[in-house]
Amino acid sequence: MLHAMWTRHHLLPGAFLKLPRGEQLFLLASLELELEQEQVLQREHERARR
């Protein structure tokens, strides 16, 4: 997850770890939703190509 935050949103791991725990949890949950939505769109795109 930290790698995805870094590569997608330019949030360095050290900066993430300095955030309050509540903000860390919010960012982790938001990124998880983002990644899940991306997987759904990829599956839909693959089905449409068939």
C-alpha cells in the first residue's frame, strides 16, 4: 500500500508515517477503494473485449 501511495499520489512513506493514525487509516481505506474500483473496471474492460 505504501508503494501505491508513493507511485500514485507522491506521498512518501516517511510522510505517511508522520501523519496521525486517523489520517493514516483514512488514506489506507481510500486507497483500498481506489484499487478495488480499478480492478472492477479492468474486469469489465476485459469482458467487453470478448
